Amino acid sequence: MIASFISKASAYKRGSITLFMCMTIMMITSLGFTLIEASRFYGLDGKAKFVTATVADNSFSEYIKPMWEQYGILGIDKAHGTDDEGDSLLRDRILDFANMQTNGDVDYYNLNPIDVELDDYMLITDGDGQPFIHEAALYYKGNIASEFVSDISNKSNELSNYEGLNSNVDKMITDGDNALKNPDSVKKSDDNRTYDVDTSKVTEEQKKKGEHIVEDVNSFKNKGVLEQVVSKDKEISDKTFDLRNSVSHRRLKKGNSKNSYKATMMDKVIFSIYLKDKFQHFGKDLNHSGQKYELEYIVVGNDNDTDNLKGVVTRLLAIREVANYIALYKDPVRNGEALELAAVLAGVTLNPAIIEIVHYALMAAWAYIEAVLDVRLLLEGGKVMPIKTSTEWTSDLYNFAACMDTSYTAKSSETGMNYEDYLLAFLVVESSKDESMRALDMIETSMNGLQDYSNLRMDHLICDMNMTVSYEADPMFFSLITLDVSFLDFYNMKKKEYRSYL
């Protein structure tokens, strides 16, 4: 009996130890699984960050390659070549990228991307194209000295002043023509001024040639400017451009970015240099589809190549006419030659005021003829000094007839300004808004002429973006834990990324 009692007590003792150990093992196991799941959660969080960064990079790697190669500008098309005005296509594309990164047969850190939000983004056309200007400036920044930028800016302003004085010089020609035809209409000077001029230097033949110089130049100026400077055997592009739905004329889509960019004066000059280098113009064919005279369009803004070239040539003639008038005024020999002829032509009126008017008219007419020769040279690829010296002068006062031939050009200078330099000067003084929008017109037109980019729109291109990707993941080890953790049926994570070309 005693032996039976001891046997039962031993059995009871062995059972008690086993139950306790089971409970202990369960608690330790639960703690272990909890720690493993917590570790896995941080792994999931790290993977979500990595995947979001990767898909952001993938998204911004899908820039328009031909646009980068031709114009050095980066942007991702949120419409993916369609007319879609929203951002759902881009969000779906980013979600596809995320799924490609997370799909796998067996994955300890299995994530399920469920949504993408574009928190805010900036379009390349926002703020009248300021992001575009900023991108273009970044393309060159660091490679252009500030002294060079300052020199271009000063030279551009000087040429702009010449252009502003052109109406005064033009009026001299008209006034001189009227004074010679209607001398009685000119009031006699009250200061009893006289001109001590040796009119014997003017031969009869020169007098005969000089009688109609002002009138002939006045008539010549009324001809089409392209007829004056472009030879008939040279083809001028007649391509047209529909402005109605262009970037510069249509209602543009807007981004919702909180960021903004404002171009500085240095950015403006560098942007002008960028335009000069990246866009084609008369005499420079970069094989862009679209307009032949892209730079001329950016400067002038008309809907066809011919009128844009005409607008640039008109400005060139205006600047060169004033610059040449200044050069003539400073040249004692040629100035004196014009005064001698004026005294011969108007001396019979005995009115010093008429002599003065005709003197200025002859110099203005001479300056214009030389300007025509200058522009012809520029269009041929030659260089012209801003203010000529006597040795750089080409035309002769008594040989204007020969200058009417479009094959006759000015002397070229080794250190002067060429056609591109003058276009650059025009760009520097133009409105930033006009330049950026018209440049985007040309880029869009050029891209639309390429296969697969016929629907590309500049106001669909994102250059700066914040995105948020949402993920779900199932717990892996909580199902093995005895505690009630039903509130952790799944994890929800959101990760943000910012990318910008600016």
C-alpha cells in the first residue's frame, strides 16, 4: 500500500513538471515569434522605402529621349503620349513599377503596393516657363564666366539703343528728300549760318549721280526687306505654323507644386545662349522637324518662316543703319564728302538749313546702303563690327547703284559680330515669357513631327514631383502566437519620395 502511494505521487510530480514546461515553452515561443515579426516589420519598412526610391528613379528615367538629345531638356509625360488631362496614367505606371519590384514566388518581406498619390508636381510650362528657363540655365551653368555674361548683356543693351534711334535716322532721309523737292517748305535759318565748303571737289559726273541719291534710297527702302538682302537664287523657307493651339496661345494645364523658380538676370542671359546653341535658324539647319527658322520665330513670333526672317532682317537693318550713321559722323573724310555734295545740291537755295538737312539725309542714306551690305554679309555667315572704322567701310557715296545688286556684300571682319551674335543680342533683350513660351512652341512642334510623339504636349511634362506609395503586407508569425492580435490582420505603410530635374 505504501509502495502504491509513492508510485502515484511520483506520477503526479512528473505531470506537474511537464505542464509547467509546456506553458513556459509557449511563452518563450510567443516572445520569439513576436520579436521575429517585429524584426520582419522593420525589414518590410526598409523594403518599402527602397521600392519607393526605386520606382521614383524609374519614373524619372522615362524622360523624352529625343527632347533631351536635341534640346537638353528633361521631363516625364504624365499623359504617356495621349490626350489624357489627368494624372491617372502616371500613377498607374508608377504602381506597375512598384508591383514589378515586389512580385516574387517566395519572399520573406512580401509587400503589396496598393496606391500611388502624386502629392504635388511642377510642369515645365508653369510660371510662364520658368522651370524650362531654369533647366536650360542649369545645362550651361558653371561653364560660362560671369564676365562673358556681363559683356553679352551690355552689348545687347547697346544694340537695343541703336534700334531705338532708327526712326530718327530714317526721318533724316525723308526730310532730305522733301527738302530737295520742295525747298520753299523749309524755313530759312535765323542764325545766318554759312558752310565753308570746297564744292569744286565735286565733279559734274558726281553731281549728276548725287542728284537722286536720297530719292533713290528712299524708294529702295520701300522694297521688301528680303528682296534687298537675299539673292533670288537663295531659297527662303515658307513653312507655316498654326499658332492657335500652340503652347504660347492655348490654355495650359497647371501643376500644383509649392515650389517656384524665378529666373535671375544671369539665368536670362544664359538661357539666351542656350537658345542660340540649341535652335536652328537661317543658315543653320539642325534637322529639326517643324519650322526651319526656330530662333527667328522665338524673336519675332509670327506664324511663318518668311515673316519671322523678315522681322529679324528689319531689326538688323535698323541697328546697322544707326551704327553706320555714327561711324560716318565720326569719319571726317566721308562726313566731309557728304557735306560737299549737300552744298552742291542745296547751295542754289541759299538756305543753310536745307544744306544741313540734305547733309544729314545723305549720311543717313549712305548708312542705310552700307547696312544692306552688312546684312547680306551676316546672312552669308560673315562678321560685321558694331561700329566700323574707315578701313572697314565698303560702299562709295557715288556708287550706290552697284550696291543694289544682292550679290554685293560688305567687307568681312575677323573680330566682328555674326548673324548668331545679333540673334543672341535680340534674345537677351526680349521678354522671358515670350522667349520661353515660343521656344516651347518649337520644341513641341519638333517632337510632334517624330514617330511616337505626335500627341506630346509641353504642359504634360513634369520636372519636379513629390509622390507617396501605399503598401499592404500580411503578418507572418502572429498566427502562431496565442495572444489575440486581430487588430494586426495586415500592415499599412506609406512612403514618400521627391524627385526633380531642377
